[in-house]
Amino acid sequence: SAVISQKPSRDICQRGTSLTIQCQVDSQVTMMFWYRQQPGQSLTLIATANQGSEATYESGFVIDKFPISRPNLTFSTLTVSNMSPEDSSIYLCSVVGDFHYNEQFFGPGTRLTVL
Amino acid sequence: AQSVSQHNHHVILSEAASLELGCNYSYGGTVNLFWYVQYPGQHLQLLLKYFSGDPLVKGIKGFEAEFIKSKFSFNLRKPSVQWSDTAEYFCAVNANQAGTALIFGKGTTLSVSS
């Protein structure tokens, strides 16, 4: 299994500002995913982040709003830009381990509230 | 389009009652199936998974699930629930190829009264 940490664990932000969420994994992993869980909802995939290439975004999510970096095999960041109250969600980082490539492990999430 | 459907939004049971949560999926090709649990205030944890082989899989905490390919279903069961099983349960699916992301159902909230 993989141990994933996220920073910050929670934040309260003003509309129009940006927040960068960090995801750190205790081992090298090929693929990372970023999900959003809106209040009372299920998880929705935002994008797939592969090291050395640009992130691949799902329908409804764009790079200008959710820029992602993946500088190495253990780290990724997701920025939520120009925030509005509708961005209030839990943002989760997930990884696929190289040896259990069909199983995903999830970080604890970042709870974002936008005022 | 790929999708996962969980039939029950909120299930309320008394302790020792039996549990079955429905999950159906729509996904072309061979799939892997998962059930995740999210206890109040905690992050997602894997309950059980199906990749191949025996369609009846056993997970942690006495949970099991049965993959019925003809029905595109992967229902979660537990013969006797406990108060500590109160949580949100998510069914998820991905393609049986390396590194494909999970598609989640909307989740089922289970409330168990003691």
C-alpha cells in the first residue's frame, strides 16, 4: 500500500483567491489522480497527473481553473484558481501503486471552504 | 458512458440486521470492482476488491461482495451489522488495465442504531 499525505488538511479562503494543495506519497508511483467530493456528493475525477507530461483533465474541468504539477514520482500539486463558493469541496489525491496497479489509495483530503 | 449506480441513498438498520447494498455498473470491457468506506470524519478506505477469479470476495470487517457479470452487479453484503458500521459506502469501477481511474457511485449512507 501507499501512504499519502496532503497539505493543508483544511482551509477557508476568500473568493477570487487561489489555493495550492500538495500531495506527497511515501513511494514512487506512476499515476496520480485528483478528485473532488462536493458536500453530500460522490467523488468526481478532476484530472490524471503523470510525471513528465501534462495532466489530462476530465470533462468539465480545465487547466486554467485547476492547474496541476507533477515534478517527480512522489509529489503533485493541485491549484484551485480564482475560487468561488461553488469550489467548496474536499479535494483528494489518489495514487495507483506500481505493484498493485489496479488499486487506488487515497489521501486524507483537503477540506476547502470558500467564502 | 461509464457509470456506477448505487440503488440506496440512505439505509437505516438496527444492530444485528443483515445488510445488502446494491451496485450496478455500465462499463465496456473487463472491469475491476471496489467498495470503499468512509467513516465519519475519516478518509476513504478500501473494503474489498474484485479483479478476477472467484466472484464472491471477502473484505475487511466481515463484509463480502458478489460479482454477477450477467447483471453487471457487485452488491455488498454483511450478515450482521454493528453500530460501528455507520458510514458512507461507495462502489467504484475501473477498466482492467494499468492505471485507469476509478469511477464512483453516488454513495450510500448507512446508519446503524444500537
